[in-house]
Amino acid sequence: MEPKLARIVVPARHGKAVRLRANEALKIINTHGTQVVDCWAWNAYDLDEFMCMETTRVWNQRLNPLVGDSFVTNRRNPILTVIADSSPGIHDTFMAACDRRRYELLGVKAYHRNCCDNMFEGMLELGVTPRRQNLASFNIFMNIRVKPDGNGLLTLPTESKPGDAITMRAEMDCFVALSACPQDIVKIHGAHDSTPKDVELEILRENVASSPVRGPWVPSE
Ligand SMILES: [Zn+2]
């Protein structure tokens, strides 16, 4: 029987970060099935190297990752690889993380918690301060669809279910920050309940699947 792993709770509307060694993995569990989780990662020894959605789309030639796909950094080095996903596999690499200004533009007058501040909150708990915010997060469980015209975008509620989880293996020693997105105006969480909820994390230190990292896409001719 597998040993029971300690779970780290990311409270609704808040952030957490973890440090992973290469070949360890992080499982992100959608406890209630309704929550979107923003994710960032950095080289543990050089915060100027960070997980990058633009280079990742070039590397994989896909809008959004599938199991077996790697995320690469702004220096095009693999940093995280998706090794398991029990959710419907619907995630997003396009939408900017929410920040304070986003809520002002949505008409919120007072301070509204947001993913960008949560990223700093999570990293600060580890004693680390990224030099800048990065709006290009990996938005786990977020359901953004391209319209049939191939251009327009649809923002839809997540199709995740309670207990769905995605597991990503570290390809280098890295920090990973997560935010249980506080969005409660745009309906991105559950179709019937868009209230932000807790999610949980598990760090897998041993016996992580050692699938090969696929190289970058190159044109065949
Ligand atoms: Zn957010």
C-alpha cells in the first residue's frame, strides 16, 4: 500500500508555493471540483528563468498541454512535465492571471484578493521574492475555448469534478507557486457554484514516473 502523503491545503482565494527537486512531482487536487488554480514555476537557482507559456506553446505546438507535454522556461529549458491528469484535461495557457487592476476594471471598489498577489504571498512563505509579477500563468482546470471562427474566445466554467488531479514532474530544481483563484465575478469556477474553494497539493518525492521529456517541435521539412 502506498504511504499516505501529507496534503498541503491552498485555502480558497490564497496562494502557496513549494520547492521541488528535479524528478520530484507535484499533484494538484481539485478537492471540490470547481476551482481554477493559477500556477507559476522558477528555476530554484535563478529566478530570472521561469516557466513561460509562449515558449511552451511553440515547444508543444498546442494551445494547452496534454499528459506527456512539458512546460519550458523563457530560456526554453523543460521545467515541468504533465505526467498524470484525471481531470477532463481542460486547462488554459492563454488568459492573464487576475491582478488588482483586473478587479478594478470589473467594478470592484475595495481591494480584491487576486492571483498575482497570491503568487507573491506563497513565495514569501518560502522566503523568496520573485522580481516581478508574471501575468502568463498556467491556469489549471480553467476552461477557455476557441470559438468555431478560430479566433474568438469563450470563457466557461471548469469541467473538473471533485477529486480531479493533475501531476507535474519537475525537470529541474524549482519553485512552484499556486493560487486558488479568487475570481468571483467572471464565472470560471463550477457551473453551479462559482465561489472560490480550497484545493490541495501533494509533493511526490519518490517513485515518480520517469517518462522521457519530448524535445521541441521542429518542422518536418
Ligand atoms: Zn485569478
